[in-house]
Amino acid sequence: MNSKIKPKKEKKATVEIVVLDDHADRSALNAALNSSLADVVVLSDHQGGTNNELSQAFLGAAFSDPEVVVAYSDESISDNRGRHLRSHFKPDWSPERFRSQFYIGKLLAVRRTKALAAVLDSALDESLATVHGSALRWELVLRLTESGGKVVHIPKPLVGYVDPSFSVNPDPPGRGSNEMLEATAVVQAHCARQNIAANVEISEPGNTLHLRRQTDASTKVSLIIPTCGSSGTVWGQERVFIIELVQSIITKSTWKNVEFVVVADTATPPLVRRALTQLCGDRLVWVDYDHPFNFSDKIAKGRAASSGQVLLLLNDDMEVISEDFIEELIGLALDPGVGAVGARLLLADGRLQHIGHRYADGTFHLFAGYDGDYPGPEDMCRVTRECIGVTAACLAIRAEVFDEVGGMALDFPNNFNDVDFSLRLRERGLRNIVTPHAVLFHFESVTRDGTVTAEEAHLLFSRWGAQLNSDPYSNPNLESGRIEWLEKGAH
């Protein structure tokens, strides 16, 4: 006799909300966790917020996966009459961003037994004995996730506040506040536990952190620069772009262990090679290129001639702004879990050209055209963070990783090669990152035609259609097809 076997129903975790003051210390956190017997504890301050039955249902479902240790949600902000003002729409778990910013906000749900163990471990670190408030929550989440515990983002406003001045950090501390200094110590201790060689500093204007990676000076960087030796006018002056770029790197960059791998069309004027030889000396690697323009192929030829542990791809129409841009990029690229690393790029007039990609019913440079120092929603443009992709105009990657993925696809000779490359890196489980602390001018498309053809667009969407509508570092509550972080129906 045949009988149907019914699939076993997943048991939802039990959830309980416990009150934990925003400025609580470790003993108060321990007491709050011990006050409940639920599987999951939602740490909530007594001053506000809405954690109703619907919220608990979502959280119970999220924690039905035994590997989940932390969950957070989006948030809704209202005025004192209950009218919606705005929402905080957050990305899925972004560990690099979390090292710089407690972006998960007010609703913090944790697996209780794991959290108790983390608090016990934390108590053994005397340097963190006085940690409290937001820094304490920061420390708790870091410890819970260091051993690979999963984090779930619920893209629904499960918590709401009547506070128009509310920020992404619970009572965000300023630069001189004890909590921000404590947060610096918390993240520094996390780096030590994770073998991340970095100095943790407070960034301007004082409510985010910056991890300055410390990289061995013996690390050789290959700057791969395709060029045809084009000239143009910038700021009212004629320039040969490749010469000005290399000059700015040599005079401004503080990282000296580099080679300049210049992949030059055969039509490149001879004066360009003479000038670069004089500038670079024996650090110049010249690669002649006698094929029709194909950016991906030029990069491949440059890689074949390079000898660095890290590759830094650069368009020739750029100029250095931040002296330590190479250190910032390669320090992140050397992380074993990281794929491509991009920079903050500015147009000649100071507006943003690039601060990471967004793929949402199309591919976009997020916030392109905004002011160059635009902080972004909840200061997201001020912190190093994961993003779905970065531009190849300035892209750092370990040479071994570049080789493992087979370089850039040759069937994208002009456009979308970086999109395809970024998505192939993500397929391998690597995180792409953009940092605002590496800054260059990019005089975009001055040296070539940037027009996108129908064939290129069709190839991209036929290969990556689904992934172009599922950006984990965007949010489903945002309008798609836009460069902005715009709430659906808010315009």
C-alpha cells in the first residue's frame, strides 16, 4: 500500500521582547537575556517602537533556521500625529559596512543561548569591561557572527518610531562621546580576533568608523592601464590623459611598490611612451595592442604581462585625489572573502561618478551626479560597504582571483564587462566592496565612446537577467530602475 509522507513542518522559534535600555551595560544585557526562556529575544528600549504579533511571526519564521543568530528589519518613522515621514530601508547583511556603522538600527533580535555565550566570552576581555549602549549591541552582533552565524534582514518595517530626528544608530554618539570611543575599541578587538590587520578610527563627522588596513610593504601592485594616448581638455587645459594619470600617481601616491602595465594601441603617439619611460623608469611594462578596441582583452593582455600580487585596473582618464588610495583598495582586496574593490570617483566638476553599482531593473551607478561629498541615506556613502558590483574604471583584485574567474569576458568589449565580472565573482561567494576613502577624479568617457549597444544590453540580460533584479545591498521597498534610494510611491 502506498502512503504519502507529509513533509515535516518547520517549527517556528519562540520569540519574546525584553526591555533593554539604550544605555545598558553588560550586566543589564545578561539579565535581560536571562529573563526569558524564549528561543529568540528581541532587545527593545522602553522608549518606543512597535513589536507586534506580526513582527514576532516574521522573526519566529526567520529563526526556524537553526544557523540564524541575528535578525533585523527595516524601520518606519512617523511624526507625533502618526503620519509617516520616511523609512529606513536597509541592505541584507553587510559585514564590512557593519564594521564601520551599526546600521541594523533599533530592532535587534538574537538567538538567546548564543547571545548568552557571546556575553560570557565578552566578559573575559577586560579592555571592553565598560562597554555599554550602542557599542555593547555592536559587540554582541560582531561576536555572534564571527563564527559564521547567519544574519537575516527582514525587508519590512517591523519597528516604528515617533521621532523625526531618529538616526540609523540608536542615539548616535558623536566623535567625542564615550560610546563612539567604546565602539572603536569594540571593532578594534573584533579585528584582532579575526586577524584583520587594521587601525580603527572615527570618521568625520563622528558617527562612523574607518578601518585602515595595514598591508605588508612587500605587496606588489600591478596598475593595468589601457590607453590609446588620447588628449583632451579638462579644467580649461589640454592634457594627455595617460601621462597626467601616471604623473599624479607618482607624485601623490604613498604606495611605491607598483609597476605600470600600460596596454597601448599601436596608434599611441611615440611621445607617450617616451614620457612614461622617463616617469616610470624600470617600473614601466609596455604592452603593444594591435587589435580593435576590447577593454576586456586589453586587461587580459596586461594581466599576462604583470607580476603583482594585486591588480589595480585603471582607466587612463583619471587623476589621484587621496594619496593613500592604493593602500585603501588593496587592503580590502587582500581579504580572502573579497572579490573586487572599487573607489569613490568624481567627475571633473566634483559630482559623484561612482560609489558602487546598484542592479534593480537595470544597472546603475548609485547616486551618480550627486554632490561628491553626498553622505547618502543613513551615511551609507561615508562607509566602506558591500555592493553588488563596482566599475572597472578603478578596480582592485587579487591576481589569483582574477585568474580563477577567467578574467573579464571578451564578449563584452566596451560596456558591462565590469557588471558581468562582478556577478561572476559573487557566484564564487566573494563579496564586492566599495570604499569612499579611496578617491580619484574620473573624466568619464573622454577617451572613448561610451554608447551602449542593443547587442551588449541583450547579452547582459540574457546571461544575468534574474540577478539584475535581486541586488541584496539594495532593498525591495525601493523604486527600481533608479540611481536613487527612493521609497516606492514616495514621489
